[in-house]
Amino acid sequence: MIIVTEKEIAGLIDRKISFEAVEAVFAAMASKDAYNFPVIREAIGHADALYGFKSGFDRKSLVLGLKSGGYWPGNEARGLTNHQSTVILFDADTGMVKALVGGNLLTALRTAAASAVSIKHLAPKGAKVLGMIGAGHQSTFQMRAAVEQRDFEKVIGWNFHPEMLGRLADTAAELGLPFEEASLDQIGSEADVIISITSSHDPILLDAQVTGGTHIACMGTDTKGKQEIEAALVARATVFTDEIAQAVTIGECQHAIGNGTLKEADITELGAVINGSHQGRTSDDELTLFDGTGVGLQDLAVASAAVDLAIRKTADNKG
Ligand code: NAD
């Protein structure tokens, strides 16, 4: 069995590899070559933790496995990341365990890759202003991946805890982009692309605030009860997702589906746009929305890429 520890991941895999792995697996999902198994997520009644499994199989690349982990809110006080996860990959021909891979950095990379893939395929071509809602751990990964998809000239940001906005300002500065703290009205009217990545349980961005042909990547809502975007805004948009079954149950779409303003048939898998079987955005005025719920196959795709790179590195070192 190959073990790729959490510490080794950063030296193996980068944003480009993550992007390509996620784009390919979204396409495989839409063509029904890859599928996710039902997600298990449980409050375990200890350490206030949420623990679960995400798993799936990609028949095209023969990647089979699961990501196990969850959320331990007390970790930060111990100097640890609250989200903890590990990926286990199996040999699709024999069922034998193939690899154990640290999943924390991979989760951030694959989540950022998902919104970046949505920006590549759905955002207006001339997008100049990136709006960020959220300034937590994932936000910097999101910003770094997003700016590689369009020639953004400015980043504007809002956060429920404004004292955290320095994180966005610092990341924008590293990327050579000006950063401005903004109101939600300003983000809704000025940003060409908006990424929401918070743990909110109430709508933050309201329908009336978004006035143009914006692309919104909703990345924070990955559990029943969470919400970042007003349901009416979701219902008004042309909606894409990683996986429809997750979008309607645990994603941002759950609320518009729940109040009857959005139907499952109105939602398209992003993979269909990647495959060319859906046209995606049809005009600069169109409001597009990607509900990125986070699927197990994304984790398996990036973990498999990391394992391949680890094997190559070991062979190179020996040779
Ligand atoms: P974090 O704890 O580091 O940051 C939380 C963010 O949410 C901060 O911006 C914080 O200010 C904001 N926030 C907290 N309480 C809020 C409230 N009541 N209202 C509005 N905003 C609030 O978390 P993170 O690691 O950056 O993750 C952010 C979200 O993304 C979480 O909900 C997490 O579950 C989700 N996530 C989704 C995926 C996916 O694939 N879709 C993957 C990883 C994480």
C-alpha cells in the first residue's frame, strides 16, 4: 500500500493538476462513466464532531475509493485544522487497498478547482471584478484558483466577520490585484464573478442585489440547513451543479427546491457543459450559478493524481 501523508501533498500536487483532475471527473460524471455513492454524515456525539464518508467509482480512470473525515470545531484551539479527512483508494480490479492519502489540503484544492472549472465554462469572458463572500480557510484557495481563469483587475470582498478580511487583502496583494472591502450591494452590482464560501445558515446575498450577467459560484453550502444565497436568486439563475442529487438535498439549491421555485429538471451538471452537450452561458446578460456541493469523486480524482505523482517521484529518485 502507498501512503501519501498530508505533509507530502503540497510537494506533489498543484492547482493546475487539481483543476484538470476535477474537470475530467465532472465530465465523466455527466457522461455516466463515474458515479458517487450516497453520502454518510453523522453527528457522532463526541467533540461536537460531524463525521462521514464520501465515495464513488470512475469507470473511465478506474479510480475507486472513499474520503472519510469531517468537522471537529474544537481543533483550531489545538492548532489543528477543523476539517480533517483521509482518502483511501482501492484497486478496482481486486478490491485490494491501494493507497492512503492525507485529504486536508486536497479538499481545499479540489473545492477551489470546482469553482474555477465553473468560472472557466460559465463566467462572462470579459469578467474583470471578482467578488468574494467569505474569508475563512477555503477563501484564499478559492481566490487563487479563480484568478487563473479570467483577467481579473480587482477583488472586492465581504465577510460576516469583517476582522477576517485581511486574509483576502493579503491574498489579493500576493496575486498583484487591488482589494476593496465592499458591501453586498456593491458586490452584487459590480462583481462579474462572485464566490460564496461561508458556513452561513441564512441567506447572505439577496436576489435584488445582483443586477448583471454575473456568474455566482456557491461553494459554502454543503449540508442540509446551510444557505448563502437567497432562494429567489437561485431560482432566477441558470443553475449548474457538480451533482444534482446533492444540489437538491445538501447544496444551495435545497431551498429553492424546497419552496417550489426551482425544479430538479432546471438544474444541469457542469460536466454536460464540459462535454459540450449543454451550451452553458448563452449571453453576457445571463445570470449563471454553480452549486458546488463537493462530491467524493473530486476527492478521489485529486488523491489519485497525488498517488501517481508520488509513485513517479519515488521512481525518479531511485533512477
Ligand atoms: P472557516 O471556518 O475557515 O470559515 C468560515 C467562514 O464562514 C468565514 O468567512 C466566517 O466569517 C463565515 N461565517 C461564520 N459564521 C457565519 C454566519 N453565521 N453567517 C455568515 N458567515 C459566517 O470555514 P472554511 O474552511 O473556509 O469553509 C467555509 C465553508 O465551505 C464551510 O461551510 C464548509 O463546510 C464549506 N466547504 C465546502 C466544500 C465544498 O466542496 N462545497 C468544501 C470544503 C468546505
